[in-house]
Amino acid sequence: MRGGRLIAAPSLHAGHDDCARDREDRMNAAWKGHIRMLVYVVQFQTDPVAAAKAAVDRVLRDQPAITPADLRFSIQQALASNERLAELIPQDHDERTIRAFLTSAAVQLAAPGL
């Protein structure tokens, strides 16, 4: 108590909430960046699902810091989200097509040798 007022002790969890939120923001930014890269490769394709392997190969080739495990994780996060994935970059494919493309990309990433 100071000057007749009760002073509350700082919460032990106050910083934890901010850290957790920052970590979640960084993880969201990472998976969204990976998904943008994949969608960028197929944005002008008439059949993105058929081009999934080429998109995965190109992102892994052009971005050596990204591993197949990184892409698998990002695709899992994207498909589990309520995010409008078709709106992550300007392109004409609908949400169902982009989600089907990402599902196909995940299958490619699960193939032996990646």
C-alpha cells in the first residue's frame, strides 16, 4: 500500500501472453509466406492441382532455407485455418481450387525422396 492506495503486484503471466501472441504472429507470417510462394508459382496455371509438384520443386529450389518439413507444416497450418487462402495473393483461382492445390502439394511433399 502506498499513499493509502493498494498497488497490485505485476502478474507473472503478463509478459507470457505477449510472448505467446508474438510467437503466434511469427508462425502465421511464416506459413502464410510459404503458401504465398507456392500459390505464386501456379497463379496463372489453368490447373494448379496438376502443377503442385512443379510448384513444390520450384519453391524448394529457389528458397534453400525452406525445407520440405517447413512446407508440410505450413500447408497443414493453412488447410486447418479459416483463412481465405485464395486471397493471400492476387490471382483468379477460387478457394476450393487453392485448397485442392495445397492438398496435392502436401501429397507431393510426403512422397519418398523429399
